[in-house]
Amino acid sequence: MKTKAKPESRPIEILLVEDSRGDATLMREVFKQSRVPIHLNVARNGEDALAYLRQQEPFTYALEPDIILLDLNLPKKDGREVLGEIKRDHALKHIPLLVLSASQDDADMRLAYEQHANFYLVKPLRMDHFSVLLKYLEDFWIKTLPQE
């Protein structure tokens, strides 16, 4: 009897909206440790993030992300504005959006939730804490994504 091979699942598509090259590189390194395949795309400002999500030039090839990780303090278009636009857009609002910010300001957290962010995470300062963040993302957000 011939057994069917398990179909390969596609990588989890994550859009990281982050202007800091250092933080983006660190996140890329952390995601390499993941137990599931992750394809990380990075938008360095708010305008690029929205163009990516709307598959506008130069991102016409872009796949819809399974999760968006959004920094609040961004050039060109602030992350707070980007969050509002995404959650008002019927074609995008279903994508889980996690704010990943250095800000611990209650007003930023309140605003993020008022604009329907799915979760607010404060950026870890130490590398070992990024590993905890990865485990949280895998255990709660990635494992709950619909499997194809």
C-alpha cells in the first residue's frame, strides 16, 4: 500500500513594518530559530507598508501576510496612521496585526486597541527576550492560523 506524502505547508508570511535596520535584522535572526517556516518581509516605513499590503508598485508581487508586526514610530507615515488605515480597509482588516513598539506609553497602547490592533507587544531589549517573543508568536498566533 502506497502512503501519501504529507503536503508541504507554505511558510507563514509575516510583514514586519520596522524602520530600524538593527531591529529588522534581529527579528530576521530570531525567526530563523522558529519551529515553523517563516517568510519575513520588511517594510521600512508606513507608506511602503500600505503599498505592500495593497500590492501597489513596487510590491505587485507581494503575498498577503498572515500576520503584520507594526512599529508605531515610522517615517513617511506614522504607524498609528497605518494601523487605522489597515483596520478601516475591508480588504485588509482581517489580517492579525500586532503592534511591536518600544513605547510603553498607556496612551499608545490604548490608541492601538481603540484602532483594533489584535495585540500590543513592547519590544524586548535583550536577545534572550526576543526568543520568548518568538515562542509566544509561535504558540499563540502562528499555531492558530488556518492551515492550507
